[in-house]
Amino acid sequence: METKFTAGQYAVSECKVEVKTGEEEWSPVADLEEVSISVENNTETWYSINDGGWQNALLTAKALSGSFSGKRTVGDKGNDYIDGLRYNIGKSAEADFRITFPDESTLEFTAVVGLTDLLGSATDVAPLSGDLTGKGKPKFTPKGA
């Protein structure tokens, strides 16, 4: 079923979240319940005599970070790939992600993946959750570009 987006709000569940599982292969991650991505800004401020002591400012840096949570789904390629990073350190704890929005624009980024939860109570479904720390500038591609 094709999603048709025109204008207005959209549900987060209309987005497609994928992880790069091969050289040219992107795989959806099964059973994600929440993905939260934010962009932090670094703003330098100063006060100059020329401005009568009033503050001036310049945005000098940005950083992408986030978190995700869902259920561990053994046998799903994307879910297995992320879980496979659980005990890795260094470059082997990084993954490439792609989010496709309902208007077909995309956000691609590389992140360090820090998985956090492993188990829970006897009545829980095993979790797949963790933190994402962006590396470098993400690539945003508007619809139709």
C-alpha cells in the first residue's frame, strides 16, 4: 500500500527506519516502538564594545543523537544486525541508519550504537533498546532530490 502525503501532521509510525546490513542493502528493523532523534547546537556568545555590551552569537557546531526502543526479534535481519553490535567496542559498534519520512525525504547518518537493556521481568518480551551518538554530518535528501 502506497502512502500519499500531502500536507499537515504525520504519525511517527508512518516513517521507515532502516539499518545498513550490507554494502548496498538497507533492512527495516522489526518491532521498533520508539525512535527519538535530536540535533544539539553549540552556540558561541560574546559581548562587544561595538554593540554597546549587547550579546552577539554564532551557531558553531551541531551534533545528532538519539535513542530507540523496541522488542528483540530473532531472525529479523535489521533487528539481528543491531543486536549483533551489543558487545562491540570501537568502529565495530557503529552502524549506518536511514529514516524515510512520509513525504519520501530521507535522513541518513552514521551512529555509535550503545545497546542498554538485555532482559526484564518474566512476563516481559525481551527488549532491544539503546542510545545513538551521531558521527559526522548527516545527509538529508528532500523529496524528489
